[in-house]
Amino acid sequence: MKRLSIAALLAFAVVGTLISSDVSAEDTQVLPRSFQKAHLGMGIADLHSGHPGHTRVGSPQPQSTVHLVDRPKDPYVRQVHYDFYNGRLTEITIMYNSDRLRGKIEPFVDRLKQTYGNPQATEGPQLAVTDDVYAEKKTHWSDSQTQVTLVERTGHEDDVPQIVLILSDVALNRERESAMKRQKEKDALEIPIPTPSPNRGFRTGIPDSPGNSARGAVHLSSIPAHHSS
């Protein structure tokens, strides 16, 4: 009887492991890398040919980054932003038309979860993000090549959240962020700051030698205190 119980437990453990593996396999989805003829990793010239009406937006980013904006005719999409790094499309940001999503946001989010599987992480909602954004929530899906982020923003006067969907190339985005970090560190070196004096013998308020007092060194004790009436 004892042996049978042990065998049953072992069988249950094996079946449980198989079920758990199947669930993990189902949860792991191949994430999308394209939207409306634009796909991650493509070149700027390829995007030019497919989206002739986009607008280039100036940015203080490093020279190797380019930011483009497209306003498609799709009534559900307000704008699509394309970010390139070293000539390759690194990130696609889809900004949806909030008015068209009125009453449809919950089914829209459920559809994303059915399509991409269970999200790997959720952030928020974070309150008082900026003066214009009252709350922000982020949901992340990722695989070895791609990350998809759903951003739900609520403004102080908005009755419908702003919905943004971001597709990112993991490797290119990592390279871009490293380059931006190095650029910021380089820019920070141009900011003037007080630095230690090369004359290590000098200390504020303490003369190096007795003769320094005669040459005009001033001690804090010699400055008369100011009393307010």
C-alpha cells in the first residue's frame, strides 16, 4: 500500500511537471516585430519608400539616432513614432486615438493578452507622473528579440485613458541606451564644478605659516557678529 502511494505520488509529480511545461510553452508567444509595413531592424530608406508622408522631428539625441513621425489614415491610430539607431529601426511607438477607444479599452487589453500571452511584468499605476499625466500603468511582454509595452496614461482632465503600444528591438535598444548613457556622461563633463586646489597646504581660515596672518589672512573669529535689532 505504501509502495502504491509512492508510485501514485511520483506519477502525479510527472503529470504535474508536464502540465506546468505545457502552460509555460503556451505562455511564451512570438511577439510581433512589425506594424503597417514597418518592421523592427529595417533601414530608414525602406521606411521612406513605404511611408512618404512621415515627418522628421529634431532631437537632442546622439547623431546616430533619428526620430520620425507618421500620421496614418487609420481612424484608431493618431500617430506612429519611429526611432532609428545607427540606421536601423529600433522602436515603433503606436499612439492610439483615445476617442475611438472609448468603451473598448478593456476588450482591447484582453485581446493583447490573448495574442501575446501572459505579461512578464506590470508597473503601476504610478500616480502624478507629470503635470499633465495623473496616472500611468505599464504592461510588458518580452522574448529574446522583442519587447512589447502597453502604456495606459490618464490625464487630470481625461475621461478616457491614452493608450500607447511600443515595439522595441531588444538588442538595438540596449545599444541605443548605452550610447545615450555615454553621451550624457560626456555632456556632464562640460558642466563646471569646484575642484580641489593643487596647493594642498592651503586650508580655509588656517594660514600655512605665522606670516600668513600679516599678509591679510582673515579668521572667522575676527569678523564681528551682526545682531538684528
